[in-house]
Amino acid sequence: MDKQALRREIKAHIDALTTTEKLSISLRLCLRVSRMPLWKDAKTVLLYLALPDEVETDPLLKIAVDAGKRVVLPVVVGEELRLRYYEPQHLARSRYGILEPTAQAEEVLSPAMIDFALIPGRAFTRKGYRMGRGRGYYDRLLPRLSCPSYGICFFCQVVEDLPLDPWDKKLDGVIF
């Protein structure tokens, strides 16, 4: 199956989940992440603010802030993801409808400052490979990260195999 067909199939599976199911699963997954030793030891974490068809990370954002962690969020700038610190007063909707830090939020000077990264995607394998939405934003970001990076997804997003490209970077794990 080609990537576009697989993206459509996975989206249909996600769309079949009710809002209540998505929120319940998201909360369970966020709690699982918060119990990971790598998460507990991390001082600076990369999260994302979810689209309606992604695992909701707001519970994990609250857990991180309450634990005194610095939270980094991605911002789409041209064809790249820039990284900015989470500052609730400096969030706005992007052209994709995603809440992102505005230019007033402090920019992360180096991805090496991040201790743990949680990465969204459209599909994942149990071995840690991911397929995104097709724009390549995370494909360009992942090689810049030196921290443990984990995918997070609904169970219906886990597939046996993915069509891989030479630039696809394996994640350290997938939480589902």
C-alpha cells in the first residue's frame, strides 16, 4: 500500500473513534508517559499540541508544568519546525489550525537542550518507525534531536510495516 492510501486508511480508523474514546485513551497514554523513568528524569521536554485526530497531550503538558519541567513546542516556519518554549500567554492558531507559540515565546537555542521528545505521526510500527502527514516537518527535525524520542498514537495507528524512505529515522519507541 502506498503512503497516501495508508494515511487515508489510518485516518478512517481514527475518525471511527468517538471523542470520548480519544480523550480517554489520550489520558491513559499521557499517564503512561509520565511514569517513564526517561520522562521523570527529563528537565526539558518536547511535546506537541494535538490536532483533533492526534493523541491529546494537554494532560501531559499540565503534568510537565506542575513538575517544573520546561516544555518545548514546535512551530511551523516555512518548511521547518522551529522550537519555542511553552508560554501560555504566547500561543496562537497557525495556518494549519494548530496552537503554536508565537514569535514572542522564547526560542530554543539548540535541540541538544531537550531531554525527551514526544512525536506525533499518522502511523507507526512497533519497531519505532513513523509516517507523518506527508510534509516532512518531523523528518527534518528528528535528525537534529539527540534525546530519546518516542512516538505516541492510538492503537489503530500501529501497523506491521511502513514504506520507508532513506531519511526515515527510527524512534526509540512507540507508546500506544
